[in-house]
Amino acid sequence: MGRWILDSRFFTEWITPYSFPFFNMAISIHVIAILIAALGGIISTIFSKK
């Protein structure tokens, strides 16, 4: 079912720090999660009432 995601060009050619596509996908998901958390922190800092 999810094999087409791992075999896509995104994880096999574009993002290739590792030769195993699952690790490339896991790294991508973690980086996206960290960026979302950082963006949420920045927004909450900007709009926080002092």
C-alpha cells in the first residue's frame, strides 16, 4: 500500500542522505515536524501578550 511512496522519485532521487528510502522518508517527516514546531513557537512569541 505505502510502497509507492517509498519508491517515489522524492525519496529515491531528490532527498538521498541515505541509500535506504525509508530513512529518507523518516528524516523528511522529522524535519517537517521540527519546522512546524519552530514556526508555531515563532508565531506564539510574536503574538504573546507581555
